[in-house]
Amino acid sequence: MNLKETIKISKTLKLLYVEDDYDACNSTKEVLENFFLDVQVAINGQDGFDMFCNDKFDIIISDINMPKMNGIEMVSKIRNMDKDIPVVFLSAYNEVSYLAQGIKLGVDAYLLKPFDLEQFSTLLTKISEKVSLQREHENYHKALELEVKKQTKELKHKLYFDELTSLHNRYSFFEDIKDIATPIIFIIDINKFKLINEIYGNKVGSIVLKEFAKFLQDFTLDTTYKVYRLSADEFILRDNVEYIDTDKYERDIFRFYRLLDEFKVDIDNDSISIEATIGISTSQNDAFECAKIALEFAKAHKKPYEMYSSSIDKRTEEQDALAWKERTKSAISDHRIVSVYQPIVDRNSNVIKYETLMRLREADTTKLISPFFFLDIAIKTGLYHTLSGHIIFEALHLLDTSSHTLSFNFTYDDIKNTTFLNEIEIFFRSSPELGKRAVFEITESQSIEDYGEVKAFIKRFRYYDVKIAIDDFGSGFSNFEYILEIEPDYLKIDGSLVKNIDTDEKAHILVGAIVKFSHKLGIKVIAEYVHSKIIFDMLKDLNVDEFQGYYFSEPLEMCDNILKVS
């Protein structure tokens, strides 16, 4: 950098010149004004420090020995405020102690009075280069800060606003309701929006969403509602009030649907109308979840809207279901799924066989839990086949190691499980004589989709002399044509007909008819849920063949207990 370039830079600088000698100050200032834009003079260190605190300077040239505060003390205080400002010391004395202190303070140069102009020019070039670099650095950081602020603003906008519709977005909604005691929430779902995308394409779908967003903004003008886009085709209206006026929200809903009937999105020569379903929550707790529950309920029941109430909330049931799922998984893992056996007796109360039943043993107790509490959950969560397989193969082992006749329960899911049936057939193939002591009960707790599969199952195991029973007959799924087709060996009358036969005349008549029908076809009848002598005697009068229930014995867990009942 030559002198011309140096002066070009220095002429943009503001100088603080500190000198207590009046004559030296005037002569030096006159020289300095040839190099700097503005030269401000302080008459001592304290005066210089005060001026620095109240103004903006680019460079400091200072004497050292001065009254009130010397140059070293002044620069030391200034360095606490600005570590980078260039500082040059002027002195009539070449004192080593001052030089050392100056170095510690980061002083850029040390000149003797009167300073040599050529030496000063060289020094000024270095200082100008330093200042130029500092300015570039400052400008870069300012530009960077501006860019960061700009991008932060853009990111914040993206964080809180939906890009397509410019509405507040999902994140904004959840931030807003954090501190609201009772947010009133309307979740609005556009019905069959996917169909609009499929018919017209995603571009038109986006236009529909933008127009619907404008519709909601117009609808909420002059109201206290705030509009959000929650997801693809879901929007939210959120209100915040101290007093909940249900009638007002009902009126707003009617107004919404009246205006929605008139709302159309014109695309070329076509006009797209919109239908929507609304879930509303005025709940203080879990308002969003409650609105979602109301929305799902409205959609499931084909209603235009639904306001949340505890009567439509199935979360407790779902939580119970999840709890039972975990309890069942734990029981499987801990080998706490156990088989119990309930005796089936003849008309003289003699035990002739046992039905194999499933129980879940409570952890660390002897308590046994009925499958009523966990079997449906097991079916829905994919645990059923593990449970069923364990019970049936445990009973097959008992069949092989005892002389008892055992009855096994098979659901339609079991019958469809080819691998499961293959394993059972391997057992009978290895010991075919055991089939004579086995009864397969086909339960009617599930509707049967393909009776051909059931008939194939029966034919497959009748080959080994296995008897077939229809369980829960009269529960609703069974029909007489089905009985004629599969020709079972036994019909087990559903317990709902048996347990009240002493007080329900219709049940008494129906059981009698089933017995007569079955006997004409050569089918034996078993009555379950026999819980008293009165019912036992009435069933015998109706010519029922076999009986099962707590009147004779509860289900028994251990083989020793079975032998005692026998």
C-alpha cells in the first residue's frame, strides 16, 4: 500500500489525539489533519478516556506523561472496552519501562517527539492496513448477522406457518395451546379429499386446499377464532374463552355448513364442492385428543359433526386392551398359560370326559383368570395361535399319558391354520388309537366364512375316529342347514339358553326343540352352564344326554384332581 492509498484510508478515520502540552498539541494536530478526516484533542488521560467513552474513534495517538491520568493508565482502561483499536504512544523520552507496559497493552507503535514524518507515514500505512482489515471483518460479520437474521426470520416463518396456505401450522397450534386453560378446538376434515387428488391431480388438490383456507379465514373474520392447517386435509379453528357457550358453537357450526354449501372451487369448466366433518372439544384436559376422538366418532357414524363427551371416548377401553396384551405376553413368557379340565357327566352324574379349557395364572398367585378377559385381545394382537397351540398340545400330551376322553376347542382361526393342523395330524398319525378318546368342539363364537374349510377339517380328523361337537349352539351363528351338512356327533347347547331355563319359558321350549331335532338326526346333546339340581333335573326331563357345569365341578387344573373326580 503506497502513501496515496494510505491517506485515502486514513482520511476516513476519526482520531483521538491526547496531549497536555499546548504548543506541541497545536503543531502536531496541524500535521495530523493532513492525514485524518477528523482530529479530536484531549488535554490529559482523564479527558481522553471521557471522550472515548462518549464518541466513536478509529485510532488513538497519545502522550504518555500527563496530569490526572497518564497515557498508560488511559489506554489500560480503554483496552477494557475495546481490545482492537490501534494505539500509538508519543513521548519525549525513550523509556524502557513505558515500552514494556505499552507492549502488554497491545500498543501498535511508539514514536519519539517530535515524530519523524517519514517514520510516521510508514507507521500510518501499517495502521491503515490494520483498520482496513478490521473494517472488512466488521462488515463481513454485519453482513453475516443480517443474513442470519433474514434466514432465522424465514425459518421461523416456516416453523410457524404452512407453506401452501400461509395459515399457522401444526407446530404453531401446539405452541399456542400450551398456556391456554380451556382451548375450544374444531378439527375440520375435508371428506374424500384423496378422491379429489385422484380425479383432478395433486395440483388441483393444492388449489382446493388454498381456497378452503381462504374460506376459513373469511369465516373467522370478526371472530376470536384462529385458523391452522393441521395436516394434508385437516384444519383447526381454535378459540380461547373464559366462559364456554355451547349454544354459540352450535350456531357457528350451522353457519359454517350453510356457507360451505355455497362454497365452490372453479377449475376450468368444472366446479368442485367440498364436504367436511368436524370434531369439537371444549374439554380442559387433552383438548386436542378429545377433538380427534369426536372427529373419528362423527366420521364412523356418518355425522357432519360431533362434540366430545366421555360417552364416546374409548381410550380407557384401549388402555385396558393394551394392558391385557402386555399381561398375556408376560404370561406366555413366564409359562403362566395353563390348561384346566371341566368334567362332562352322563345322566347318572358319572364323569365320561373332560373339556380342555384355558386360564391365565396371575403372577405370584394361584388365581386363575378366565379367557373372557384376554382372549379377544389375544386374537386382535396376534397372540391367539400361541395360546391355542399351547393348550391343545398340552391336552394331547394328557390324552397320550392317561385313559381320559378329552374335548378340545377349535375356533375358525384354528381351522384355517394349516401348519397347526398338520402338527396335530402328525400326533394322531403316530398314535391313531387315541382318536377314539378325542372330541373336537368347533366353537361358534366367530362367524364362519367358508364352511368348506370346516367340512374338510372334520373329514380330515374323523379319519382317526375323532368325534365332532358343535359348541355354543343357539348363540346366533349356527343354523340347522349347517348341522345337516357336517353331521356332528354332539351339539353343545349355548349356556345363555341353559342357565335360565328354570325361569325362561322360551329358553325351555327352545332347548326341548333342539334336543328333539338332534335326536332325530342321531346327534347327542350336551348342556353346559348347569349350576343347580333344579336345572339338571329339568334338562334330564328334556332328554339331554350329557351335562357340564359348576353343579358337578369347576374346571380342574391338576391331573390328580381329575382322577379324584373320576
